[in-house]
Amino acid sequence: MGEAFSLARRLRDGETVFSAWCPGGSPLVAETIAREGFSSVVLDSQHGLWDMAGLITGINAVHHAGATPGVRIPLYDYAMCSRALDCGAEAIVAPMINTEADARALAAAAKYPPIGERSWGPLRAMPLQRRTVNTEYLREANEGTLTLAMIETRTALTNVDAIAATPGIDALFIGPYDLSTALSGGKAQDIDAPEVVDAIDRIREAAVKAGKIPAIYCRDPARALAMAKRGFKFLPVASDLGIVRDGAAAILKALKQ
């Protein structure tokens, strides 16, 4: 079982963390990937196939594999945010945080008072994180669980400094494909376009200036290593479905030789 709140401690200490990314909806696959050594696994319920029952099982599986589970919630589903944390997730990735008001809403759902308004009920989180005293979990949760606000639109770029400065927001997370789609007016997904590269740097700078964690999704290890050199600290890489597809393709290629 993973150490409670270890992801937050590592990132706040300035470490670079590469995470797995799992939209496939399979707790067994997420657990298997975690057991290979990823210290974090994000279960994507925005575009992925996770329902609530699957998330409960998946969070448990990732914990028992020794990794920290995170959840990307559906768009503006702050009820899911609180439920995922109560079920043992230790990081929430929230899409389309475009304004300071959006950031405040995320913080309100994810953080206990005095920072936010999260209501009490970590029924699964406490045993998974080996906490038996309510006040012990309450004292640690705001610092130990992470909120990652996704910056992926022109509006978000305009408001990025205000979003980064919002109490209770721990990280700015770049969705490069949505960002490139938005910046191109829906014409392209060129994540290396000059305007996209400039925006990525702008978001990273805003995070660092506010003392928050810069984070970005990366399609492959080469890009993840390049983004780490540019100062990003939390980097989900590839996806479970891509890993399965690439593995199957490699086997078939070998069989046909």
C-alpha cells in the first residue's frame, strides 16, 4: 500500500514525478501499471470509461499497488471531486478552469475549512491512508491532497495569474491538445506550434510565480523528459490504452517477422 500523502510531499519538496494516465476504466490494468513502479496513477473520468463503482475499485487497487491515485473529474463535477477524495484519491485534476471563480469552486469542493467547504465523510480515504482519528486526517488533508487546475483555453490564459493565486489551488495542469485546439480556433492540434509553446511557458511561469506546481500531460516519454527539463514537476505520460495497443502491436510485429 502506498504511503499516505506522499505525492503531495514529493511535489512540494520540488521533485519531478512521472505519473501513469488511465482512461480505460479497468482497475486491474491501472493496478498492473502502478506495480511496474509508477508512483502515481491518474484515473481519467472526464473522457475515460470510469463510473463511480469503477473509481472506487480503481482507487483501492492503485493504493494497494503502492502508488498514489488521482482522478480527473468530469467537467465542473465538483460533487465527483469530493466523492473521489472521500474514496481515497489524493489528487484531483479538474478540466476547463477558465476563471478565478472556477478555481474557487474547485478549492471549495476539495479543501476543508478554512480554505474551502468540503464536507466531512472520508469513509474510505481514512483506512486507505491509515488514519483512525478524524482530527488527524482533517489536519493533514488540505496539505496532503492536491488540486490541479487545467489551463486549456484562451480565457484561462487571460486569467492564469488569478487562477494560480487562488487559495486552495495547488497546481496548474496543461492539457496541450485542448490548448492547441483552442489557440488554433479548432483548426489543429499542433502542440509544437509557436503560439502553443509560448502559452505553455506562460502557464509554467504563472505557476512558479505563485508558488504552485507546474504540470502537463505528455504523449510519450521523450516529450515528458523534455517538459521536465523545462521545469514541469508533475507529468502524466501516455495512457493505459496506448500502452496496451503498443504492446499488442509489438507482439504482432514480432510474430510476422
